[in-house]
Amino acid sequence: MDYRIGNGVDVHPLLKGRKLILGGVNIDHELGCDGHSDGDVVLHSIIDAILGALGKGDLGDHFPSSDSKWEGANSIDLLNHICSTYLQNDWSIVNIDCTIILQSPIIKPYIKQMKNNIHNLGFTIPNSISIKATTTDYLGFIGNNKGVAAITTCLISRDNG
């Protein structure tokens, strides 16, 4: 077996008038992620972690903000495209571990649905996705509710048999 590890980080500012979408879940909050697509830092960091493990660049290489076709894109569709393109034949996701960094709102009630959204794409096995959340205890732009970040590590494997 070959194994590869990738990591991904994504950060977006929070603004009024935008939806807060994390892990494909629309979360009721007065602030949302600003971005060219839906601004889903969870899925963007997962995509970057997968691409990093594969040595295939990053989110901006595949879905550049200079291309209007990706404006407002659903990040579930972006993740599905990357997995369908690069994992289908050779590689399998062994584990995804994502940490969301956000002062508010509390994310715990949404984590199960986030995991389900990712798992339902069909590229992971049950219990291979970990999503957790933390705050910065009111420090910095995240602590002041001006931004959100996500950090992901992903392990992939392929059978050389």
C-alpha cells in the first residue's frame, strides 16, 4: 500500500448579508463567509488536503476566483468534482480530520450533518471523518467574529497489488 498525507487551510472573512455554510450545512447566523464560491472553509480545506496528498496543486488552481463560472459555486460540488477526478481509479480516502476555528455560533449541533454531507459523496468509509470546532477565546479576527478558518489533514491510500 502507498499512503500520502495532505493538509489544507482555508480562511474567510465573515460579513453581513452572506450565508454561513460549513461542511455543506447552511447555519443560521447573522454573518456568513465572504468568498467567490459559497465560502465553505470546511470543504475548501478538505479539498486542499486531498489535492495536497495527491500533489495536484490547490483549490485556486482548479477553481480560480478569476473564472466567473465558479462564482457562488456549491463547495459540495467542488469536492465531488475533485474526488471523482482524482480518487476514483487509484486512491481512497482513509481519514479526514478537520478543525473549524470560529468564535460563534456553536458548531457542535451541525457536525453530524457535515460528516453525512461528505460521506454521502461516496468517497469515504463510515467513521473516517472527524470534524471538530474550537474558538480563539476572543483573540484576533476570529475571536472578534470577523472571520472563520478550517484546518484539515487527510490520509489517502492506494493498493499497489
